[in-house]
Amino acid sequence: MPVNETLATYSDWLYRSALGVYLFAILLYAVEQAFARAPRKALVGAGGPDVLVDEPKAELTRAERIGRMGAAMTVLGAVLHLGSLVMRGLSAGRAPWGNMYEYMSLLCLAAVVTWIVLMAKFPIRRLGVFVLPPILVLLFLGGTVLYAEAAPVQPALRSYWLVIHVSVISISSGVLLIPGVTSILYLLKDTRSDRFPKLPSADVLDRMSYRTTVLAFPLFTAGIILGAIWAEAAWGRFWGWDPKETVAFVSWVVYAAYLHARATAGWRGRGAAWINIAGFALNVFNLFFINLVTSGLHSYAGL
């Protein structure tokens, strides 16, 4: 099937537009983070033990309005980002994750959507100044160093498993980027809370990291299993300790250890956060070093 160059061009325009919108959103989050007040506590006692609760806010401050604009820009960027993937798929007549550029784009979109959902559930909007920059860097590298023209995929990838396996692995890996960042912020807040008074409480960061990982881990597990099934169909074996398979398995073990540690009293807190950060590091290692440097059965597609 010939490539529709017009739709491919629209896809590139939407991709670059999404990058610009994300960058603007980061600047808005930065303004809110810089000028917003740290959460104030009020002492409440009603015949029982005194407790500290957040004081109610009468109205939004200017910094908070700017932060809301940042959240709106993030949503707009995600819509443009999704449009770029749809246009890429329509232009090539296939699933739009057949090379590293497209894979990176889908992964980052999953991370952004996860962040939008978390903003709706937790009081963490200002953290966008920390969460979005790594995503923006990945998108920039994807659109420059890893960029590939829209084209049909190689014969080995012309399978319905491309739609199933690669999409599941990419989305789950994108979701897992968020708890990696929030676990780093948790350690900063837990160890130097006086230097980071505007960060959410350590408890909020911990719960957010845990719940996001709980959501992504079954999806990541399914992606590995689906990959093994595709490997048996394509290469005649379920598992061969290919470099990408090996690192994916090690990452799975690390995330399983994190979930176990998070449920164990002695390992909750900093210990569990360090394990989650190790999983985040393996995720990034697999994304770049394994995909781009090592050679293996996955190398032909850059995936």
C-alpha cells in the first residue's frame, strides 16, 4: 500500500505542535510551582486529639489559575499528540507503532494520559513541572534522532501481533514512567521536606506511585506473555533470552518486588521507592541501550 504523503505531513505537524504545547504547559506549571504558597495547616481539636488539616481556600490565586491553564494545555497537547499517531497510521495503512519513532510517541502519549488522569484524582498539578520534562525529552529525541519517514513495516512485522503485543508493551511502559518520577520526588520530600515545602506530602506521592504501578503491572505482564506467544509463532520458541526479552523479564521481577515490598511493613517507604526507581531505570535502559546499541532478534525493527 503506497504511503499517503499528505497525511504523513499532517502527522509530523501535529507531533511538533504537541511538543510546543507541552513545553508551554511546563512553563505554566513552573510559574505555579514558583509562586504558589505551600499548603497551610490548621490545628483542629474537638474534644479529642488535635489533628492538622489543610485550611480551606476561599478562591483561586493567580498562580493556581496559571496552573489550571497548564493542565488545559496538557490536555490539548495530548489531543494533538493522539492526532499525530492517527494520521501516521492512516498515512501508512498500518498500526502506527512499527518503528522506534512511533513506539516512542505511543509510549509518551500513554505517560501523558496517565498524568492527566492522576491530576484529576490527586492534588498534584504543580508536579507537572517535574513530570512533563522527561516526556518532552523523549519526544524530542523521538522526533529528531529516531525519526523515520512513514513507510510500510518490514515483512517480519506484518502480523496482527504487532497491533496487540507492541501496543500493550508500549502503553504499559509509558504508564510506568510516571511512578518512577513520583518515587524520586517521594524520596526528596521524605528526606528533605524542609527544602521542598511545595511538593505534595510524602504519603500522597507514595500512594500515587503505588496505585499507578498496580495499574500498569498487569498490563506489562500481559505484554510480555503476548510477546512470548508471538515469538513462538515467528521463531519457534516462546523464550530465547534475547537481550530485550532478558531486560524485560528483569524489569518485571523488579516491579513485582516493588509491589511486594510496598505491601510489607518493613519495606514500605524509602525501600520500596528505591525498588520502583530501579524499575524506572531499567525501563529507560531497555528503551535506549537495548533498542539502539545491542543486537538481537528484535533489532531489525528497532523495537
